[in-house]
Amino acid sequence: MKTKQILLIIAAIIVGEIALIILTTIAQEVLFNGISYSSSSRSTLIFGGAATALAAVGAGFLARLVKKTYSIIVPIGMSVFIITEMTFLITSDRTGDPVWFDIIAGSSLIIGVWLGYHYKSWISYFSFKPAQN
């Protein structure tokens, strides 16, 4: 692998992670004044969770814009960062939420990143294809 490709992969992971931080902060703190299993209403949990997952899709999409050619290393790297952060938050008891809630939240971030990074695949899958005669 060439140095340029390695630097693009690193840049894509960094841009994706920064985008994930900014977009999830907007989704959780700005739009919903924080999301917590113990203190948020059911509708806030549902819509805030959906907004957070969409933020992860956006972060994956932005990472793919940086690394235009496919590299599985980018979503794997982003997933490792998410898992590391969630493990730290759970083990240090910084969230105050049940472990299952944090695991679901982290999983939705990982799924969102992968969906966003692979946007070309799922958009082409759902795009209209005229019938062949």
C-alpha cells in the first residue's frame, strides 16, 4: 500500500470521527437537550436515537468522501474507536445508563457508520432500474 493511500485512510478515519463527535453532539445535546435512559421521555429516546444513528450515517458518508476508493480499513477503524469509547464509558460508569442501553447505542453508531460508508452500495440497490425488454 502506498503512503498516499495510508494517509487517506488515516485522514478518512479522523474526519469520520470528528464528524461523528460533532453530529452526535448536535443530535443529542442540541436537538434533544441530552439523552439518558433514566431521565429522557420515550419519544426523546426514540427520536434522539434515530437522530444519533443518522449522525453516524453522516459521519460514515463523510469518511467515504475523503477516501473515495473503497477501503474496509476506514469503517473498521471508526468501529474500533466507537467500541473503545463505549467500553471506557461503561467500565468507568460515566453514562449512568444500563449497560444494555449503552451497547445498543454504540451498536447503532457502528451500523450507521458502515451504512454511511457504503452509501454507494445501498443507494444503487434501491435505485430505479428500468425493465429490460
